[in-house]
Amino acid sequence: MTAQLVDGKAFAVQLRSRVAGHVAWLKEEHRITPGLAVVLVGDDPASEVYVRNKGRQTIEAGMKGVEHKLPAETSQADLLALIEQLNSDPEIHGILIQLPLPKHLNADLVINAIDPAKDVDGFHILNVGLLGTGQNAMVPCTPLGCLMMLRGHLGDLSGLEAVVVGRSNIVGKPMAQLLLRDSCTVTIAHSHTRDLASICRRADILVAAVGRPEMIPGDWIKPGATVIDVGINRIARDGKQQLVGDVDFSSAVEVAGAITPVPGGVGPMTIACLLANSITACCRVHGLPAPE
Ligand code: NDP
């Protein structure tokens, strides 16, 4: 058996086109241009690529995109002052602070300084609480994209056994909350989990968000399961740099029913969900219907 590919690029194209349609409607009918501000502190090369891609796709969707690039030695006070300025700017509906921040900055404090209504990454403590209590939260982009692909691929998720490997605040925990909200039976595994292989083997939905190249082999996967590989790991193979996931794709593809490739799976949906969250934030503040 060879698994069906869950094509994140195709899902992202569809979502971006829905976003662009909503932006056009906001501009034409309400004279509102949704605005997203992205803040990058320091010169981490991977973060620079992400920020560039986010900026490009924001503009392509017809939105206003603002980029703030600050030097690595920026003080906490200066960063907080910028956030305050963006919080009170009526043309900015979404604020994203690119993580990781340099070590001298307190990421929790910085994120919690963002107006929760503009927190398009969904990392503010208020949005975390809203998601955990099943209320109208701003949902973190990566797990939101995973959920959209799972729903698109499987339809109703209720009653399915879901295993999320990884418990970070950015991916693992919100992913588990979303699956629970969709009535899956959810297990969260992490580095202290005993017998990870047998836990993975019971999953109808297996989400890998670990950050360890090809850690999950095909024989940990239940035949026919849907596998979402969030991992993005850069490795050297055959003298070349290569991106691989947390799942060993070549063995997993023989067992799973469906699997996201790396690259081209979860990654493209993350940015598309950021745009969608920005439109949602804009619509909410203006009391207008947000896209479905
Ligand atoms: P973190 O490092 O914050 O979390 C990793 C999690 O994996 C931790 O909970 C850790 O457990 C767990 N873990 C580590 N080793 C093991 C192990 N041997 N067995 C079981 N669990 C283990 O990573 P993130 O959640 O931020 O990211 C995970 C991956 O997803 C990375 O590759 C990252 O690059 C990628 N990513 C991709 C995105 C995309 O858009 N596609 C967006 C965000 C992340 P413990 O808590 O016990 O330490």
C-alpha cells in the first residue's frame, strides 16, 4: 500500500484564494484594508526567510504588510514600546513577533504585551485560555493548518484516536486542544513518554511535532492512519542539504493511509493560516463576518 499525499500546497492555495476574496470584499464594501505587522529581532537566517515569505504573501493577498526589523541587541523596553505603538495603530489588525527572540528578551512578557485581539499567532495567554475552554480564540497557525488538512481529508474527526507527539506551546498543546474540540480521543506524548512506539501504533491520526529527523518509522504507524508531519529538520545526506520531517517518510508511506510530505505539507498551510487569522482579527474588530 502507498499512502495518499496530503498536499499542503494545494490546501494553502485554496485558503489563500478564500482570504484574497475576503480582502477584496472588505476593501470594496467597507473601505477596510486588513493590515499585518511582522516584527523580527536579530538576523537569524531561517527567521529572515519566514518573515520575507510572510510579507510577500500578505501583499499578494491584497493586505497591508508592515515589516519591523530590529537589531539583535534591541532592549525589552524598546520592543515593548513598538508593540504598544502597533496595538494602538488602527490600520494594523494583526501583530506577529517572529520567534525565537534573542535570549536577553523575555518572550512570554513580549507576547503577552500584544493586544489579544491582534494576536494572530494565538500565543497570548488569553487566547490560550480561550482555546482551552472551547471559546472563540485566535488559534495558533501551525495546528490550525493541520486541523484544516485533517478535516479536509477525513471529514468528521469525532471518535478518532489521535496521538500528538510533542507538547510545545506553539504546536503540540494547541494541536491536542483542537483535536479534543473536534471530539477525538487525544494522547499527548513527549520525551518522557514510555513505549512511544505502541502509543503511536494506536493512532488513527498521528501528529509528529518533535524536531528530530525521521524519528518515527513506518512500523510505529497503524495501517491506514493519517499522518501529519510538522517537523522541519535540515540534514546533510549524500553530500547535500535536505529538509526532512519527524517521520521517516519512505517507510511511513508504505503503511499510512495518508501523509503530509516535508516540504510541501504543513509549512505552506502555516502562512496561509496566518493570513486567515489576520482577516479574522480585522473582521472581529469591525463587527463583520469572518471567513469560514
Ligand atoms: P519544541 O522543541 O518546542 O518541542 C518538541 C517537543 O518534542 C517537546 O515537547 C519534546 O518533549 C518532544 N520530544 C523531543 N524528543 C522527543 C522524543 N525522543 N520522544 C518524544 N517526544 C520528544 O519544538 P516545536 O513544537 O516548536 O517544533 C517541533 C517541530 O515542528 C520542529 O521540527 C519545528 O521546526 C517544526 N515546526 C514546523 C512548523 C511548520 O510551519 N511546519 C511550525 C513550527 C514548528 P519535552 O517537552 O518532554 O521536552
